[in-house]
Amino acid sequence: MHRFFVVLWALALTMTAFGQPDRTSLVTRVYLDASQILHIVEQNGKEVVPPKEKNQVAFSSPAIAPDRKTVGWLVDVPNCCTSYPIAVTLVVYRSGKIIRRLGNESMIAGWGFRAEGTRVAFYTNTVHGDLAPRYELHDVKTGRLVASWEGHLTEASPSWTAGLPE
């Protein structure tokens, strides 16, 4: 009997040390409906409709990370100086909740997952004039800025900027 409790105790320590298995349902689809509302469809059939952020008028550019567990989208808000809304926040969602909100107070003109969904890269600039191009790479788990690139893309630009607007 004592041996049983030792094995049980060792198993409990192992689960605590390494965490429980990831039971996150895989995402099979993400889309905007006719009303431009975001829908996240999980493999188990569950459909999630995330709430809008404060001042949000639309969702845009939804995407599923290569891990099929993480989803991201842009939050479009009204802009004082244009007749159309602009994206200013990148939202990252996983396991039924928003885990990260990223942005640098400029218009986000493009974004994408990197490193199997553990990082995201985005491109920001001024609304008009192409006056302040900036590229940022962030860690999804912590939100930490991992790298940045100021200015237009060149042959010397880091590889993580590939596929983002110029």
C-alpha cells in the first residue's frame, strides 16, 4: 500500500512540474459574417463570438496560428481624421479568452503569426503620408517586444518582417 502512495505522490509531482496536458480545442475556422462580426469555430463544434473592445466598430484581418489553437484579429476604431475606421490593436485569443492586446498607438496596416504562433509581427504607420513605418515582433505569452525595425524594408530587414506590408 505504501508503494501505491509513493507512485501516486510521484505522479502528482510530475503533473505539477510539467503541467497538465493541453486540452485546448483546435480551431478549424475563423471568419467575419455578413455583419462583420468575428466567429471562431473549434474542432469540437463550439463557436465563439468574442465581444467588441471599447470603441470598436469592426473586426478585421482574422487569422489562425499554425498551432491551430491561437487566433488573432485587428480591432478597428473610428479615426478623427479619416472617413473610415483604422486598426489600432492586435488581439490574440487562445483557450476561450483573450490573452494579449498589442499595438503602439499607430495604425496597424498588417500583421501575422510567427514561430508557430508563439510570436506575432505587425507593421504600423501613419494613416496618410507613409511617415513612420515601424515593424514589431512580440512574444505572445508575455507581450514583450522581442525586436523592432524602423523605416522601410530593405535587403537588410530581419526575416520576421517577411510578408508584412512595405
